[in-house]
Amino acid sequence: MVKRTLTSLVLEELGESALTVASLIIGMHRAGYGASLRKISSEQKQTESDLRYELIGYAERRRFYTLLSKLKKDGLVKISNHQWSLTDRGRKRIADRKEGIGERETYETESDGIFKIISFDIPEDRRKDRDRLRYLLRSLDFTMIQKSVWAGYNKIPEEMVINLQKSGIMKYLDVFAVSRTGTIDAVNIKKSGKAR
């Protein structure tokens, strides 16, 4: 199932240039009959600015420009002459998203009644893989005990395990099936391994 994100929505809108076309038409109307190209261009820029301001409230504008800044940093969009546009990388991302490539994975949740603890220690340079795993565990209704320790009763889908192996993060992951639960005080075991 492909979800539309704000990022993909902004990229698509920039790709289609809907706001630019609308501002051009309104700008031509504002400039009046027989206006120079310079006057029409000036009116178009002002109209586009007015439209953006009217369509998006202050908080939304801040989020929008923060997102544009992130997209620019990621090399998906560029700005030239006060005009935002897609880069080749941005166009490729849109094409990939339309084909379902790079979208978040989703798996069916099914309980097997066995309590599981999942622990992982994924290196900092693989932060996206770490975030992806947290997303998957959350979608399987696991509960975060600590940032890298999760617990739950649902099965871990075989397809998910295969995908995690392909991405090379299974070596950072441990899964424990718990047959008895309780606190250490309740079990009360000494270092020697004998009960008190």
C-alpha cells in the first residue's frame, strides 16, 4: 500500500507547476492589456507570493519552507531566480514513488501468544535503517521499552526478516522468546545459578 506523504505531495506540485501557471494567468490579468513582459513577470511573482500567503497560514508556511529546505539539502529541489523546481534526483524519486519503490513497508499483524523482546544496536551511520526498524516494530504493535529494546506478542513476518537480512541489519538484531515473565526479585537467583 503506497501512502502519500507531504514530501511526495510537495514534489508532485512542484513538478506540475500548478501554482506557477495560476499566478501567470492572474498576473497577466493584473498587469492589464498591452503590458510589457517585465510588468507581467513582476505581477506574476507578486501574485504567486500573494497566493502562497493566502493559501498557507503562518505555521504551515514555516513547515512548508522547512520541508523545502530539507528537500534542497537532500538534492531533490533547487531554487533559481526565486523559483523552486525539481532536480533530476527529485524527478527520479517521484517516478520511484509512483512505482512503489522506496515506500514504507507494511506487514500484517498476527499474534502468536509468545512474548518477544527485540533488542538492536544499529550503528549511527545506519540511522535510516534504525528508524525503519522502529517504524516496522511500531506497525507490528510492539512497545518500546527503551529506544533499542522493544516487546510484543505479534509474529515477526518472514518477509520482514528476509528484507532485514537483505539490508544487512539482522546482524545487529536479537530476538528473544520469553516463556516466563517476572522481575529479577521474583526469580531471586544468585550468581552461582542456584535459587535462594
